[in-house]
Amino acid sequence: MSEKASGAAGASRWAPAPEQLPDDLAELAGPTEGTVSLPLHLAWSGLNTFDLGDEKLLLGMYRIVLLNGTYEDYVRYLDAAQLIAHWPVLRKMLGRGVRTVWEARFAPLRPAAAA
């Protein structure tokens, strides 16, 4: 078994690779208002245009980007302050793999009991 394969053994295939995450939440400088249309590689089924003034739509867009995105998508579509503010709800909408990788990298996203 190669070193790379053995190192990836504990990673979830449903989680983003840690190197895809930004180094700092400050890199997330996506829109905070208006309407956002996600590209096909992110939103290939169903709704792809989101009014960020509608909290349900904002949460839906963030969920899609967190589940399907790459570094470029995170920094383009996510905003650090919005992510932190909505994380308590978002974390319940994500699979364990995604939630764990993001919380392990960024202390402001960790639940209060784990921080």
C-alpha cells in the first residue's frame, strides 16, 4: 500500500479533501446579498438560483456549495461571516464527513462544547 493510500484510509469519501479548504475563513469573500446562480457542476439538479435575502435559500445554497464545491467554489460563493452565523443550522444539514473536516480546520465552526 502506498503512503498516500494509507494516509487517506481514515478520510471519508463524502468529505472534501482538507487541501480543498481555505487556510483561513477570511478567504471566504462570497456575496452577502442579491441573487446568486450556481454553475452546473454545483447545482446539477433542481434549484440553481438563490436569493440570499431569503434565509432558507441562503442555507440551501451554502449546503450545495459545502457538499459539492472545491476551494474555488468556497471562496467565490461563501462568506465567512455568513458561514459562521449560520453554521449551527448548516452543520445539521451536512453529512458527518463534511461537518468534521470543516470543524477540524476552523475553530469558530466547532460546537461550543468542543471548542
